[in-house]
Amino acid sequence: MSDSIPIHDAILSSQNATRPDPVVIAKDAIEPTDTLYCEDLTVGQNWLSPWRTITADDVRAFSELTGDFDPLHEEEENDETAMPLSPFGRPVAHGLLGLSVLAGLSTEFPRAATLALVSVSEWNFENPVFFGERVRVVTSVESSEAHGRRAAKITWHRQLVSDDGRTLQQGKFVTLVASNKRYRRQPR
């Protein structure tokens, strides 16, 4: 199994959606290839994104973009005390950088016909993301609720995990996903 290929139904589901069990990868998982519409999504489906490494350059660029230059995100030690600037003993990426990377990785795994992001809720920053750390996203469908005649409100549980198995962040994304009926020509 390649680390760069999405895995559908790859994660054995947990009964507790807000605190899932550790990631377990199935060997014979099916790979999604097409855009998925709300009719294609069912509660309990799971996907796994490819790996992405969080680099010091990513952190610097995020600092420039946001103006967040907190010493936690710096590589150098404090000259006065020769102590690391981070209480974790090494620099950490911005929590919101991790959330942004998660959002990006999950747009293709799965590739859903997303119309809009409605909300992010119950988000927990559980462990720091260190410079040089490899991360991926575990996504599962928690619920689906009709939204008009041509869309559904999908609640996704998303989890950013490190290559050593730590859950770094997790919570719920709610999006509007188009129906495949939306793209069929309607009779007049």
C-alpha cells in the first residue's frame, strides 16, 4: 500500500466519534477516484489522505501570512537563557497551520462536490505539531441531513494524525455537498 494513495474505508470505525480509537489501516481498502455527491456518502465511510511534512518554511510562511510570530514557532534558542523558546523542548507549528493543512488534505480525500463550509465545531488541539513532522488526515462521515432538494449537510469527523500515531487535532467539519441531481438537466 502506497502512502500517497487515498484509502477508502481504511479506518476501522470507533463507536465514540469525538474520541476515535487509534488509526488502523485495512490492507484491502477501496480507493475513491471520482467526485462524490451526497447520495454517494453514507455514515461510517472513512478515508485516509496522503502524508505531508510540516516544514520550518511552512511555519515561516504562515507567520508572514498571519502576523503570528510567537516565539513558540521559532527555531532558535533564547540567547539569554540558552533554553528552547518552546515548552515542548523544540519549536512547534501554529495550531491553525495544522488545521489549514488538514482542510487542504481533506479536500481530495474524499473528493466531494462541496458547495460550502458551514461550520467547524468541537475542535481539539490535542498534541503539538513539530517541525519536520509527517501528518495525514483521517476523515469519516458522521451524519447526512437533506438540505433543500439539491444538497445535503454532511458532518465529517476529521483527525490530523502524526506518523508516530499521535492524534494532533480533531473535530467536526460541516459542509454542504451537492446532490448529483443538481447537475442533471431539469425539464422545463
